[in-house]
Amino acid sequence: MGIVVRRMKEGDAEALEAVRRACPEAAQWEAEEGHGRTVFVAEADGEVAGFAVWQELPGGEAELLNLAVDPRQRRRGVGRALVEVMAGRRAWLEVRASNEGAIRFYESMGFERRGARRNYYRDPAEDAVVMMRE
């Protein structure tokens, strides 16, 4: 399977919304560019398989704001390809404390736990684990 990662383009909104709806564990807000945010789309075999929303930070750092991969496309390298877009930068993210699969995934990509944010998430309320990769 070939994975192609590219910037979001006009016409992607409907496909990204379908991925977001299929991923209730992902942040549930619109994937839009602007305000320092960049949306990358992963295509697998010509279909949108996932997306990542990154925010550029001062000093060449980046923050992963949202990552969603269609459940039918998981464990095929889509999420890894979307995270690697920001390789070479110090990267930060928050993840639900209960999302052990995501935490293991990020750790496998070199992210380390750096702290927690109490009651960071809503619906349901939950703490976040703060992770960083050099």
C-alpha cells in the first residue's frame, strides 16, 4: 500500500469530516488551516485515510493538535507517516490519559511523557498526558 502525505486542499473537507466522525477518540473540531495551523492529509491507495493538524511554534517547534486515522486504515503506517511530517522539529502533543494505544504509539515514535494537564478534555472530562519528542 502506498501512503502519500500532502497538505490539505480544497475539496478534502468532506473526506476529513468522515474520518473525524469515524474516530470518536480524536479531538472533535474542524480540521482547518489558518491561525498557524497546517493540515496534512494521508492518502492510501488514492483514498483519504487520515489527517494531522499541526501548529508551528516559535523556535522551530511544533504541536500536534489532532491526529485521526480511519479505523479501516490503522496499523498500516498512516499515523506514522502523518507524525513524521514534522520530523526534525521538537514536537509536543497532549493525549487522553486513558488512550493507552495512542500513548504506546507516540512512545514508539520517540515521544516521552513530560507531564499532565488535569481535566484537559471534556465529554468526558479527563486528564491529558503531555508528550514531547526532541
